[in-house]
Amino acid sequence: MNLRNPRVGIWAIWGMVAAYAFVQTISWAISGGIPRRPLVLVQVVGAWVIMLILGVVSLFVFSSSGAALTGPLALVAGLARCVGGLFLTSLVLMVIAYLLSSFAQSLRN
């Protein structure tokens, strides 16, 4: 597996989204169903919208970072795109961590 391939990053991000969906489904099944309180539903729907938007944006960033680099300016531009992709990946991970912590807190209540 070539870790520099942009598809690896794309699969990693969407794999994390799928893993979170799986964990959320299992935890809801164990706790007795989907929470029906309005504020919890707003939080869950909002979090999923943000997570999917970040996933789509990172898809475009990773897809565009696979272009061939030629010359020093193109190298700098490519590095900037890679840093942007890492930043988005970091944002996705922070959102997932926040969702997991808020979801665990809602299970305790």
C-alpha cells in the first residue's frame, strides 16, 4: 500500500465516518434506540452534516493533491495542498472526537 497515494487518505476519512456510524448504531441499539429529545436530535443531525461536509471537502483536496509536480513553484503549491489536506483531516478527527464525547455524555444522561 502506497501511503502517498491520495486515495489512501480518502479511504481513511470515509472509513472513519463509516466506523463512527457503526459505533453510533451499536451504542443506540444497546441503549434502547435513537434518542428522541429535540436538542439531542439537532446535535446529532448537525454533527453528521458537518462530518459529511468535511469528508466531501477533503475528498476534493486529496484528489487535487495527486497532480504531477514540476518545478520549485509547483512543489511549493503541492506542499501547500498537502498541508491543507492534513488540516482538513485534523478537523475531521476533532469533529469525530467531539461527537464521540458528546454522544457518550448523552448516553450518561
